[in-house]
Amino acid sequence: MKLPDLSDEAKMALIGRQTVLRRAKKDALQELRDLLVPMLNTGAETQGIRAKLLPLIEQVEAVDEALEALS
């Protein structure tokens, strides 16, 4: 993989922002996974699951919008 031009500060800032946003999305998706997998495997309690899932889904959507705005 070719290294980006490190002297281009704008490009480096963009890459940094994209990296931070992708990590935030990955973290939110992993939290979603951690909530859902136990329910799938054991039939764990699903009361109040909506309140736990919706903020994570909204976070993923917000990150997607922010990434698209950077493109």
C-alpha cells in the first residue's frame, strides 16, 4: 500500500476524521452485536431491548451520514 502524501495537511486531516468515524461505527456495531448475540444464543430477556438498540442504531446512522459528508 502506498503511503499518502504526508505533506498535504488537508488530506491527512480528512484521513484522520474518516478513521475516527469508522472506529466509532465499529464500536457501535460491536455493542449491537454484544446485545443481540446472547438473545440469539440463549433466548435472553428482551424487555427494554428497543431502548438499548435504538441509540446504537442512531449512532451508526449518524456516523454513516458524517462519513458521506466527508466524501
